[in-house]
Amino acid sequence: MFDGKPFRVLPRITDDTEFFWTAGRDGVLRFLACDSCRYIVHPPAPICPRDHSRHLSPCEVSGRGTVHTFTVNHQQWYPDLDPPYVIAIVTIEEQDDVRLMTNLVHVAPDAVTFGMPVRVVFDRYLDVWLPMFEPDPTRGGPEPDPTIAPASPTGGGGEDQ
Ligand SMILES: [Zn+2]
């Protein structure tokens, strides 16, 4: 699946996806939404699948989500990234068919549960802000522990937002 380094293979940014990968600059998660029916279209596409509108624009979401499923990686695939770390699919609060493949940070892998409430944090690499998620204690999740994060190739670890 990952064919290059660093571990977090940086996305190819196009005019259609730049808003998504740079939203973390403002600390806000954004998705493309239909201007007429407000359906969130992710991954971004030029046409709304609900009403076939071609008028879509970025919208802000809360950044709150839920762990839909997850796996704990124990392999040292990459020299800069020490296992274990958590790869998860997170659904967003606004629309539960929007699913993000992401990493969970600031939580011990054995404390992660299905359905755990999480909130977005951004991990910056150059001009890309990767959305990741930490537990949301305001909605019943465990308290995030900033000392627990996958080591990043840039040493950022997600703390410098
Ligand atoms: Zn629509």
C-alpha cells in the first residue's frame, strides 16, 4: 500500500484537493459539499451523487468524529516510525458515510475502542496538513496524552499546530 518514504506518503495536491490538505493551516477540517443539498462529497468529486449538481464548494466541519474501525500496527516498516501505532477509519460527526483513513495519536493503542469519540489534530509536513485524530474527552473519550504520538519523519509528531 505504501510504496515510498516517508511513511506518510504525502498526497498529490491538485486544484481540487488543495483546500483539504491545507485546511489544517487554520486548524479547521474542510470537505467539499454540494451547494444545493449540502451533501459532503469525499473524496472530492466534480458532481454531487445525490442531485447531480456541479456546484460544490469547501465547507467547514466540527472536526469531531468516531472511530469506525482500527488496527494496531506492530511492524517496524519505516525506520522513523516506531510501532505500535494505530491506523483507523474515522467517520465525521456531520455525515457518517464520510470516512477518513487516518492515524490516531495521543492515545495508547490498547486504549482505543470501536466507537471512541475523537477530534481532529493536524500534523504538518511541508505544505500539507495531515488530519489525524485524538481522543475527545469532552464527549466521553479518554484524556489525550500528547507524549504518545507516532514519531514523524520531520520530528513534528503533531504537536505544533
Ligand atoms: Zn447535492
